[in-house]
Amino acid sequence: MEKIVGRLERGDVPLEESIAIYERGEALKARCSQLLAEAEARVERITLNADGKPTGTAPLDPE
């Protein structure tokens, strides 16, 4: 992503290549967002008993 942004910011890339680079950046952004959402869905919090000892896990954001 950094290379893509750098090339676009320099402005020395032909228009057609700029469009292709931008589209690639958008695809990478979408994939990263998807992976992050999947990772967040798997995150759990540790549950504790009255003594503060771990008893298991529960969803981070129960629905």
C-alpha cells in the first residue's frame, strides 16, 4: 500500500497506470478490512470467577 500511495503522490505515473494502481490499492484495502473484521470476530475476552481466576472465555462483544 505504501508503494502504491508513494507512486500516486509523486505524480510521475501515466494516467492509465495511475488508475490501475489506484484500483489495486482499493482491492488491497478491501481485503485488509475483511481480514480485520474476521479477526475481530474471533477475539474473545477471558472470564474470571469471584476470586479473579480465569474460568474460560466469552465473546468480546456478545450480541
